[in-house]
Amino acid sequence: MELRQLRHFVAVAEQGHFTRAAESVHLSQSALSSSIRALEDELGVTLFERTTRSVVPTDAGTVLYPHAQRMLGEARDAVVALERLRTGEAGTLTLGTVQTFTAVDIPALLARLHRTRPGIDVTLREGTTAELLDAVAAAELDLAFVALDARPLPRGLTALQTYREELTVVVAPGHLLTAVDRIELEALTAYPFVDFQAGTGLQTTIESLFTAAGAHRHITFRVGSIDRVLELVRHGLGIAVVPDPIALRSGLHRIHIHPGSPLRTVALVGRAPASPSMAAELFLELLGTP
């Protein structure tokens, strides 16, 4: 049973006449009659009583009519829904981000997307870089903002946009280091550290930075929330290395690391070579990626 056959059946039932029904569906009368006969043969019932003056649905035709209308209506609704999805008028965007991502104002970007495409539903999920990369690879997320380290991205994933952020030191008010605004990496090892430990990315970048300099840190606290890192620093329980935008917002005293102002790499990651959904494409357009 095909949708076109149901359309033909409904046309005959509503017109009560094969000639008028054929005109309404832009078929010849013979083609329409053949379509109805094929439907009757498939269902094993007679759908119409044919008289010299009119065509009247049989009991079987009367039973089929509301079902045919509903199926045709659902098919039309499906076409409309798919068209809205294709054009970006509706859809879903699943987006992931690490806690420490600051290179893009994600709430502002999502607000712009909502203003232009209010029919798109957005799910925003926080996680570690490892968790988010796994979720993108498994198609649980469309895109994710992650912190990268020296290791390559897993196979099947690609960086759609990359950003570089300076890493700086934050210390509590009244700390001995508030008297300086620039310090060498090795000099920091004289002070206890609060370390952000939430998977790969920022954590491993900082570890690599000190390892390369041959500098050993004394870490007194390891926590999984960047807000908790800043709270512990504020209470004088250690110093911390964080992305400079986070340091700026914290209100804590910032110290630039000399020489070189170390950087960390963050990126927006998606699947490759799979094409993103229309909702994801619209988000990428707002972000300014190709």
C-alpha cells in the first residue's frame, strides 16, 4: 500500500466520481482506476460501489477512509518537519564544553542562535576533555569545546577552530607574590599549588610546562572544579596556574610567567568526514568558522 494509492483512494471517496477525482490528482481516469484496482487487489477488499451515476465507498472503503486521511496527514507533517530541519527552522544542537573554556562567549553565542532560530533546541553539557571527545566520537554531541595537549585528536575527530590562551598565575590577596607582576617558572616552585584536575587538557599542559623546565611543584590540593581552585587560592591555600581570562575574572592578583608567556590550545572539535547537522552548521556560521 503506497501513499499515492491512498491519495487516489481519498480523492475518489471525496469526489464521488472517477473523472473529477482523476482531474484533482492530475491523472487520466484509466490510470486512476488502475491504481484503485491495484489497491483493492492488495487489500483483498472492494473499496467502492460503482453505479452509473456515482461512486460510493463500501463498508471496507468507509473503514479505510479515516485511516487513509490520518496516514496522509502524518506524511504531510513529516515532510514539513523535515523541511524545517533542512532549513534550520527546527532541530537540535548538542554542544559540549570544558569548564575552563573562555575563548568564546558561549552563552552570548547561543543567545544569538536562539534569536535567529528559536525552533532549535540546544543541549549544553560540561565535562572533561576526554569525556567530551568520547561523546563527539559516539555522536552523543555534535560539537565540543575542549582543551588540547600534545597528543593528537582521536581518529575520526577534527579541530574545526583552534584558539590560544595565555596561562598566568593567581595568588591570594596579601600573598608575598602580590608585589610582583612577572615571575620565572622555576621561582613558583617555592610555593604550594592548588591544581585543577579534571582530565586531560589544562592539567596535562601545566604538568608538561613544569616538567620541561625541570621544575617540581608541591601540590597541596587537587580539585575538579575551576571555581573551587579559585576559592582555595583566595583563602591562601596555594597558588594556581589558570587561563588568563579566568584569572582576570577572578579578581585575584595575576602574575605573568616569564619568559615566553606560556600558552594552552583549546579547540572546537567535530566529527570528520561527517557533515554537521543544519543546526550545527548555523552555530558554526555564528562562530565564524568556514
